[in-house]
Amino acid sequence: MISLKAELERINKETLHKLDQLKTMEELQDLKVKVMGKKGSLTALLKQMGRLSPEERPIMGQMVNEVRAKFEEAWEAKAKQLDQLALSARLEEEKIDITLPGIRLPKGNQHPLSMVIEEIEDIFLGMGFTIAEGPEIETDYYNFEALNLPKDHPARDMQDTFFITEDILLRTQTSPVQVRTMEKMKPELPVKIIAPGKVFRHDDDATHSPMFHQVEGLLVDRGIRMSDLKGILLYFSRQMFGESREIRLRPSFFPFTEPSAEVDVSCMLCGGEGCRLCKNTGWIEILGSGMVHPRVLEMGGYNPQEVTGFAFGMGVERIAMLKYGIEDMRLLFDNDIRFLKQF
Ligand code: DAH
């Protein structure tokens, strides 16, 4: 009995001491097994109680129970403490300082070409035009024939065409949308649309790109005159390039208009005095235009005896270059972030 008591005392002291020292949940679980498991120290002690007399056994049993209860209590407390420590360590790790400045994400902005297209659209929408669209892969018929450019017409050479087959091509201009729109709308009046979009031609240098953008315009109604064209283009030019701009119409040739005119705007850099931009002429060409050719009205399903119309077509890159003073068209397609950031 004496030796068992001493042994119990030793186990009690030792386990409580170990419990105090240990630092992890694993160690804690380990200790429980070492004390109360099948081969644990307390378990081993209980097994030796058979050697005691019947009077001694309950006394010893009670003492063992007390030691076990104390150990269990201390064990639970330690477990709680370790849990707390782990939790606060995790909280510490996850702590965020909400007063720190945030990470600024780089902000994108619109491409200058998109900006210019939107601006052109806004100006014409304000005058009651609607927006029409047509396919970029076009037939020879709409790109040329319906625009009064029959096969073998010499004016087809004005535009270097990417052909896909003999009859299918990448449109060289947005003008085919004129006839497509008239076909769809006839006999409704007025036909009053602009058609922005990509066009394709076989050249590539500082002022030409194989893909570029145009905005086409078409107004067909009873009694449309050249002065209507002039008024609308003057209004457009002043909205786009400034209130003090003037325009002039120069006689020109396009197969789908008669008469045809190229439109110049007074130089936005020098105001007409003459400078490098306008090559000392005071004027800058911005678009082609004219009165819709009777043949084209017919192809669109309208009677040229009853209606007249005007049309125009402008290059968006050219307008953007003039508006922002961009000297090389390729800058608009290189997507160099240092360039794009300036808009
Ligand atoms: N389609 C012509 C071109 O690409 C531009 C043009 C000129 C369009 C006169 C028109 C117009 O509608 O009337 O060069």
C-alpha cells in the first residue's frame, strides 16, 4: 500500500508537471494516452491493486480516482488554453489594418478611335440620324456594282481591294451600307442614317493602314438639295473641330454621287493662316460627299424622279489624327500604353 501510494504521488506530480510544460495539442493528446491509456501509468497502477488487502483496496481506489479526476480537470483546462492560444495566433495572422491605403488598380480608358466614333455618332444622332450597320465581308455587288461601279470600271482601281473569291471581298468602304439600308427601308422616307465601321484596303504606311474606320452618311427624302449637305457638314465640322471652323466644297469624282465634292475644313491648327498641318493652304480635307447618283437610288429601290439624297464618307483615323494632333496613323493601332494613356 505504501509503495503504491508513493507511486501514485509520483505519477500525480509528474503528469501535472508535464501538462504544465507541453505546448501543442498533439503533446496533450499524447500525455492522456500515456497516463490513462491501456498501457498508461495510472492504468498500470490500478492493475497492481490486486495485491492489496480488501480493506485497503477502496481507500487506494478512491485516491486513484481523485488523482485521475484532478488530471482530467487540469487536462481540460490545458486544452482550453491551447485552443485559445491557437485562436489568437490565427487572429493575429489574419489581422488587417483597414486604415492602410488600398491597392490602386490601373484604370483603363476608351481608345481614341472609339472616342471619336462615339463623338461623330452623337453629333449625327442629335440631328435625327440613326445608326445602320453592314457586313465587313461584303459581296462585289454591294461594294461596287450597286454603287454604280460595274465590273471593269476604271474607278475600281481607286481602292486596292482584298478579294476572298471573285465575288466576295473585304469591304473597301462603308458605302455598301447605303444600298443595303435603302433595300431594307424602301419605300419609307426619309432614309437618314450614318454607318460607322471597319474597312479594308491593300496599303500600309504612316497615313494608311490595311484596316481603318469610316463613317458613312446617307439622307434620302423628297427635295434634298446640295445646300442641305453643306449645312449639315458645316454643323458637324463646327461641333467636331470648333465653333469658328468654316468648310468649302471642292468638285471631285465618285461613281456613286453626282455631283461629287470633297469637303475641306479650315485648318484647326492655324485657323486658316497656313501652317505645316494644312501645308500652307489653310484648308484640310476631311471627307468625300455628293448627291446620291440616280442609279444608286434605283438600285436601292427608290425612284430618282421622286426623291433625291446626299451621301458622305469620312475616315475616322484621319479625323482622330486631326483632332488630337497625331502624326502617325500606326500609333492608333500599336496599342502602346504610353500613347493610349494620353486620352
Ligand atoms: N466611299 C468613299 C471612299 O471610301 C467615300 C465617299 C465619298 C463616301 C463620297 C460617300 C460619298 O458616301 O458620297 O473613299
